[in-house]
Amino acid sequence: MKETFDIGLIGLAVMGENLALNLERNGYSVALYNRSTAKVDQFLAKAQGQHFGGAHSVKEFVSLLQTPRQIIIMVKAGQPVDDMLNQLTPHLSQGDIVMDCGNSFFEDTRRRSRDLAAQGFRFLGIGVSGGEEGALKGPSLMIGGPEDAYAEVGEMFKTISAHVQGKACAFHFGPDGAGHYVKTVHNGIEYADMQLIAETYHLMKEALGLSAEETGAIFRTWNHGELESYLIEITGDILKRRDPETGRPLVEMILDKAAQKGTGKWTSQSALELGVPTPTITEAVFARLMSSLKAERLEASERFGIQNLPYAGDKQVFIQALHDALYSSKICCYAQGFDLLKAASREYSWDLNLGEAASVWRGGCIIRAQFLNRITEAYDRDPNLPNLMLDPYFLAILKKSLSSWRLVLSTAKSLGIPTPSLSASLDYFDSYRQAVLPANLLQAQRDYFGAHTYERIDKPGSFHTEWLE
């Protein structure tokens, strides 16, 4: 009798390989398929004695699985997922579960959920964060799809996920694209978090004249306090590494052009569609785009010239101010991300649990941080919190740090050092706390040239003025 396997996995790039190893290590037998079948043979040759089986065709792969079948797809997002589903579905049976664990756009996941449900199959869209190491040792898993499908596979995902204080970093957030949407916002926050750290590093280097080693030591110190996080930790590691060829800090030998896979852009696009301000995240996306203009920036630096004026004040005071500005900006970044989750939850009827989003991100993922415990606590105190900045803990931090925050940004502007995400964070905070903004003039302008009308502060209704009388 032919051996059958608990679960199938399609796609043996590094993430797929590592997730397969994670599953097998946790007691699951795994059938494997890859478009390039040589990869299947290579993987099995390395994994002899382990509970894997391989197939050289989709039909053979499906035949290796216990029913109802549970199949994970780990292929490149976009058309490759649709192509694989088209190959797979003719061989499936009613009630089989297909799980896309790639970095898919949430609207694609919603469409696939509808299409597969119409054919009698169950589809889960699962955001996986943590990179290669997370896939192997325990990722953060953000799951969306039908509850009955999750009921059958949920324990497996909790088992293979990261765990923090005994709690699995895996959660079912709601139907169709809910899981992939939470992952999208995670990635937008990741873009912003990285950019805020990079701007802080740049200020230490350009304003204070600190070496990479000195800057790295500061980040390593910060990683033992409020800012403790994976990204702060790796920044400290990066800044102490020297290039074996030149002896210089390796970070200074890396070309300043940042790549992106588009997930940060998806966050900003969704924010615009849902009408949610996310300036810290969006400026982080723009900063990567600006970095790509390397040739133009080199020419502009020659034409405009740069005055490298150092900061004239107390360095230790400024370093502490940088810490406070970074932490405050981080609060604003997460406030924007969670506002976006809240708006999407309303728009798509997902009923997202915001506290669980923070909890799932505490381990396995790229933005894992001590700080996330505070966010979970905030939503435990008030599940209907209008904005994260209004939680008593974060409110106190922002009030306490405001003068330091302003010192950092006024200094950056006076020295000509760009701080797009740090600046956007302070502007977001200042705008949010203003009882009156100049949008009254905007409304008057709109009414002047387009008769768009306006509301008044003293009585209800919609009004129009003939401005040229």
C-alpha cells in the first residue's frame, strides 16, 4: 500500500525548504513538489531518513496526500500562484484545503477564496514573517480563511510557529484576505521601523561625527531598554562588522540604494484607498524610491554643495534625544498601522483583533520587539481605543519625549540632514493633537473654484458662497 503524507508543500525555494523542515521536525510527514523536479530529488537526497516524500507531477503529488488534503503553496506571489492553483484544482476533491503561505496581495487572496469556494475547496491565505530563519525555527503566522478549515490546520500552525511566554505566534484573523492584510501592514510597519533606525544612524554619523563602531555600541545599549527589538539588535551587529577587503566598516562599503518587493507600497496604497493617514510608513516607501536616484543625487550634491556642519551642543544630550525621538516616532508608526488595520476590518467585515496582531508579532517576525507587549496591553485595556497615541502609557511617553523630539528634528533641518520618516511622525503627532487645522481654508478654496460646499462651526448643514460677489 502506497504511503500517504499528512501535508503537502509546493515550492522548494529557501522559504519552502525551511518550512518543510519545520513541519517534519514537529512530527508531520510532508509530501513535496516543485516545478523544477530536480529540486525535489536534491532535497530528498539531503533529507534521507526523514518523513518526506517527493513527486514529479502535480497529479502524483496529490495522490500522496491523506484526505481531506492539506496543501501549502510556497511560490512567488502573483500569477505563479494562480498558475499553480489552475494545475492543482483538477486533481482535488471537495473539502480539500489549499493554503497560500507566500507574500500575496490580499485582494488576490480574497478573489482566490471566492473562486475556490465556488469549486468546493477551502482556501487559506497565510502571512508568514520571519524570513528564512523564521520559516525553519518558528515564524509569525497571520491566517485568514474559513473557520472550518482553520479548525483542521490551526493546531499544526500553532505548533510550528514561534512562541513567546508559551503563547503561539499564530492567529486566525478572519475570512478570506484578513491574514494577508495583517501581513501587509506588518511589512509597512517594517519599512518604517527600518527607515527610522536608518535616519537615527545617519544623524549620529553626520551630525555627531560618530564612527560606525560608536554608533553600533549605542544601538546595542538601546537594545537593553524600551527599544529592545530584532531590528535594533541586528543594527548593532551590522555596525560592528568590518569589511575584510578594506578594513573599513562594512556598512560604509554598501551602496546606498535600497530595494523593495512592493509590500510597503501596498500598505500605503491601501491607506489612501481607505482614507487613513500613514505618513511615517509612506515616507519610508518614498525614501527607498529616493535612494534609487543615486546618479541624480550625486549630480545634485555637486551642484548644490553640502555643508557638513557638526552639531555644536552636548553629544550625550543629543544621543538621549535621538533615543526619545526614535521611540516616539515608532509609537506614531504603529499607531498608523493599527488605525489602518481597524479601517480595513470595518471595510471588509473582518472583525480583526488588534491586540492579537501585536501579540502575534512578538516572536518570529522581523518587527518583533518588547514594545509590542505594550500595544497588546493597550488594547486589553480598551479594545475600542481610537488611536494608540491616546493609551495612557503611550500618551505619557509622547508628552515626556516631545522636547527631545523637537530638538532632534530642528537640528536635522538646520544641518540639512534628511529625516523623512522622523519628520513625518512628528507632523502626524502635531496634526492629531491640533483642535483646529487649516482645512477650513482648503474647504473655502474648494467651494470657490468648484462649488463643493462646506460646513459651518455654528450651525448644521451644507453651505455655498458666491465668492466673487
